[in-house]
Amino acid sequence: MASITLDRWLAEATDLLAATRAAGLDPAMEQAVALTATALRAGKPLLVCGNGGSAADAQHIVGEMVGRFLKERRALKAICLSSNPAVLTAWSNDYAFETVFSRQVEAYAEPGGVLLGLSTSGNSANVVRALEAARALGMGTIGLTGEGGGRMAALCDVLFAVPSRSTPAIQQVHLNLYHCFCAAVEDALA
């Protein structure tokens, strides 16, 4: 196995960004932005969830939406479902971790709102269950995954499946995708 060097790491990241760009995700981005901007304009929520690094990404996205990204604007109605430790631990302890996000979708969902789920495998049971709940409650669904989309693929109105199976590489591309998403949503609402 070759040793890890910064040059090699950055070259692999650059190659994956190029492959993602070549995948032609511009129409998906336009659809995700339109879906989200329509919801937020109508006062409907954007709910965001993920586990581990994807939970941190979910917090990051919501921070950009509630705060600001590139433009001064009103706060946007965005809620991170992985940010409340009391809810996460109480529900997971008393019921099941696989329903910790779907339970919160039940609490915060509004028809016409949007759920954005992040999972590098596309198979995180709690994210899959959240998408199922969101659909049942009339919300639009967006997914950020790795190659193929996993179980999330069939549950997402818009899917961004990064062409890789490497978790850190997928997360690096997810950062680029959701930064573009945040900027474009802001622009659409300006």
C-alpha cells in the first residue's frame, strides 16, 4: 500500500471533484434549490439530518441557512435533527436509534417543506426512516450520498450520489455540493 501524502490526497480529491462535475448534477442542483427556495419562501421548514461526519455537515448546513452564507438576509427556517442531545439520547434509549430522526420529522414536518438527508452509504437506517416519514407527511426529499445512493435513492426527489465509496472523499464532495446549494438558495430568495 502506498503511503499517504498530501499531494496524493489532493490529487485523489481533485479527481473525484472532476468525476462529480462530469456526472452532470447541474439539473439536480437546480431542482433541489427550487424545491427548497419554494418551501422556505412559503415559511415551510428545511429539516436536515445525518450521522457522524454527516451530522456535523447537517449542523453546518443549518448554520448557513439560519445565519447567513454569502448574503445579508432574513433567517431561514432550517432545523438540524441531529443537534439536540436530549432528544437523540432519550428517544434512542427508550425506543430505537433507527427512528430518532423520523420521530423529529413527525414533530417538525409541514407539507411542502423539505427534508435533506446525508449518508455516505445511502443506507443509514435512521436517515432512510426520516425520508420515509417526510414523504408520508408531504415533504420534498433531497439526499446526499455516495455511489449508487443506497436505500435512499428510491426515497429522494433529488439525489446527489457522489461517484465514490470512500467516506472521507464523499464528505469532501458533499461540502462542495452543499456550499453551492446554500449559495444558490440564498440567491433564489434574494
